[in-house]
Amino acid sequence: MITLGQNKSLVSTLNVTITALNHSLAGRDDILVTTSYGFQSALLFFLMQEAGVNAEYLYISSALAQGGIEQHRELINDIFQLEVDVVNRDDWLETQLRGRDFLDVAPSDRMRICSELKRKPLLEYAQQKKSRIWVTGIRRDQTDKRNSVKFVNGTDMEMIKIAPIFNWGGEEVDKILKYCNLPVNRMYADLCKMNASGECGLHNL
């Protein structure tokens, strides 16, 4: 159970993050948010809404991400009433696997597939929408490669990447999700993360 003192700390963390998003992004019309509909996805929707920031929302769908996704999508869409554009990559994925099981593919090929699976549609979408700011839910404590992530980050895709919860820990995320009464998808799994780095191929760190 969250105590009163912990509540104050959580509220402070939320307010700092929301204020940072508002001050850095409010009024812009070139913002793109990506979502996986994974474990903590509702947080990003919540923070953007509380900060009063308008954005385009993108979900890149494929059979490699599994576990409660459709149910979580429905919950989040009902709560936030936002239009999320979906790019389905299943047909492209089939051409790459050629009947093979993904986990039977050589690790180097799996990394290439995952990178192209996600980065190409993201780049095409960003170019179409003229997005210059990319908001993502990555955190420092998720993988070794992410330990240098900051609030503002450069990319190789002509966008600035904003990571509003970059310094939140896993326990803190759990408490804030509960405190804000946000849905959690604990069944989510991304086969692209089943590698030595734990990276999905989207973030070039």
C-alpha cells in the first residue's frame, strides 16, 4: 500500500515530468508519440494529456509483439479518446521469415528484421506528418544501452527524441500506474527483445 509520504513523492515526480513536457512541447504541431500497448504504455498517454500537449500517435503492429495488446488498446482508447494510427507489418514480416519461426532465425538476422520492422515505418510516418519531435517511454533502467538516456536525446532520423520518464525506476513506475489508476498490460511480450541487449530494434542507442 502507498503511504501518504510516498504519495507526496509520486505527485512531485508526476508534476515535474508534466511541467517539463508542457514547457518543452506545448504549442508545437510536429510531435509524434509511439506506443507498444505494452506494460507501461498508459503512462505516456496520461502524461501527454496532463501536460496539454497535442501529438500524432503511432502503433507499429506485428506478430512479434504478443500478450493482451488488443484488450489494452481498447482500454487506453476508451480512457484517453485519442486517435492512434496503426501500421501493420505482418505481411512484410512474412516475406522476411519465409515460413521460418522467428526464434530459429540467426541472431544477426533477427536484429536486422526487428530494426527494419519498426524503424522504416516510423521514419516514413514522421516524414509524412512532418514530425520533428518523437516522444517515447524508454527508461534508463530497462537495458544497459539505455543507461545514458536523457530527457532530450538526438537520433539518426532527423528527430529529437524526448523520453519523459527516462529516470523513473521500475518500482516507481508500478506505484505511479497504481496511484493514477491506469491500466497495466502485464502479459505483453516482444520477441524482438529476446536478445543479449534486450533492445527491440527501434531505438538506435
